[in-house]
Amino acid sequence: AHSVGRVHCVNLVNRLYPEVDSIMNPEYGQYLRKRCPSPTPDLNAVVYARNDRETPMILDNMYYKNVLNHKALLLVDEELIYNNVTLQYVQKMAMDNNYFREQFSRALLIMSEHNPLTGNEGEIRKDCRFINKN
């Protein structure tokens, strides 16, 4: 899903300041510093960088190509290539867009079969990292 997503600057400045993360593609890091010019972004501002700069609104495998080229926004994404198990999947997804689409479709189908909570049984998080405060 990161193929068409974006990350708010507050969630990635730790990779940009005081210096660009040494494992990040240096040119990409400089681009991100232009998108996120402050090490302490305004939490109320909507300042962000797209996960995929090449094909930002197309659901494709470019995210995986970016990860292989050290152009991942989040450290958790970058770390996918440092584990032998997940590296294999990243490489396969990056090499074969049809495989990516098949696996993405399969994942959505599996998730849709888990009977998500609706109405008062669940909640839509305002910030996906935290449970909403009542």
C-alpha cells in the first residue's frame, strides 16, 4: 500500500537531521530535506513526502524498486533489504510488476475476509500509530 502513500515530515525527519541517514541515497536525502526543511516540523501543518516519487498515484511495484535503491522514506521500509527473508520478497516484487499486482490483490482479498469491525465495534484512527483518545 506504500505505493500510493505519503509520509508526514514529522515521521521522517529523524532520517534527515542533523545529517541525512548514511544508508539513504544521498540525492534522495537532499530532495527530502527540501520537502521537509525543518528538523522540527509544525505538527499541525500538512507537510509530507510521497513514498513513490516516480509514479506517485499508480499502484505498481516502484516502491520496491525504491527500497532496493535506498530511497525508502521510513527506516522500517529500508530495513526490509537487510533481512534475507524479506529481501527475497522485495527483489521479486521489484522485478515483476505482475507478481506484485497478484500478491497485492491476494492480500486485499485475505484482509477483506477478516470481518472488520463496524459501527461502534471499532474505530477509524486519527493517527494510525495510536488508539484514539476518548
